[in-house]
Amino acid sequence: MDAILFWARFEGRWLRGTEFHYPERPANLPVLKPLENWPKSNPRNLRANLVSNAMSKRPVLILMLLLLSRAAVADSFVGQASVIDGDTLEIHGTRIRLWGVDAPESTQLCRGEDSSQYRCGSKAANDLDAFIARRPVNCVPLGLDRYGRTVPTCSVAGRDLGEWLVRNGLALDWPQYSKGRYHEAQREAERAGQGLWKGSYVEPWLYRACIRASGSPSACSDDANAHP
């Protein structure tokens, strides 16, 4: 392939350093060594080959991305936590969602033993913050949720925060994810009438579904799904 053909292939663009330039077509261009398997002169063929090569490498790229994402959540980390709500923390600017438990939402209401409504979501967050008491929180990431938040198990002074929340009736075991890891702690909280178990509540996952269906916080907190 001569240099004129090369010039035509790239539509007059010449690479200088890291930038393309568009000078006038030079006269008397020298002959270049032919390139093996060079596409035909139509620039569309060149683009098609580039796309084809990229697609052929796609499985490798996907595997590399998966490995990188697993590496990103593989290492444990320790830090001072800010409590966002009853099951969500922030450490070193990273938003984390505690694994295996579900606490009432910040707008959610529950009924106490006197049947009066109270902000059970706010209580869960406040009690968790008081328990942590600015002590270092140690987290072991297990993955990412659909919102991109890190999902770990976390502990303070060796105490699993998920287990502590469930045992004190501030959150529920979420069997869809926990596979019943905190089931026994929940049974003990229920028998002792701790937290949510003093009165009635709607499971947080049902409350969120009600809100997504355009329900109001008050109605979704006290609907037909209330337990018990």
C-alpha cells in the first residue's frame, strides 16, 4: 500500500504526537511497506473491523471488570461511621448497607405497646448511633447492591451490628438475603418484646413497596400488613 492510499484511508489525517492534523495532501508521497490483512480502502470497513475486534474481546473485558469489582469489595476496612439510617452507614465517604437485616425507613411509623405511633425508623438510627458511640466500625464487604452501595457485615468491639439491631428489635432478619442467619436473634427479641415487638409494625420491605405504589407514609405504616 502506498502513502497516498494510506492518506486516503485516514481521510487526510496525519498523527503528530497524540493529535491528528489535517494538512493539504502532500505531493510525491513515498511508498510504504504493505500492511498484512489491511482492510479495503473504504473507511467503513476499517471501522467494522475495529468493532469486530472489540466485540471478540468482550468476554475477556467483562471477566476483567468482574474481577476488578470483586477486588474492590474484597478487603475489610475500619473507620468511624456516620449513621444514615437504621441499616445504612457511611465510612470514609463510602455508603454501606448492612447485610442481612432490614430496619424501618426514616419516614416509617410503628405503634408502641400503648398503640401510639412513634418514628421507629428514627429510633433505630438513633439507637444504633448511640451504640456505636464513635467507636471504630470494622466491615467485611460481601458485594454491592443495585444502588452501588457496599454490602458488608460490620462489627463494633467484636459485636455484629446486624445481630445487635435484630436482637434489640430495631431491625428484622431479612431472610431473602440472610438465609436466616439472624432468625434466632429475632425470635429472642420477639419473646422478650424488644423494640418493634412491643407493638405493631409493617415489614420495611412491604412499607417501601407501598410507598412505591404511591401510598403515604402514614397509610403505609399502618396498613393491613401490620404485624401482629
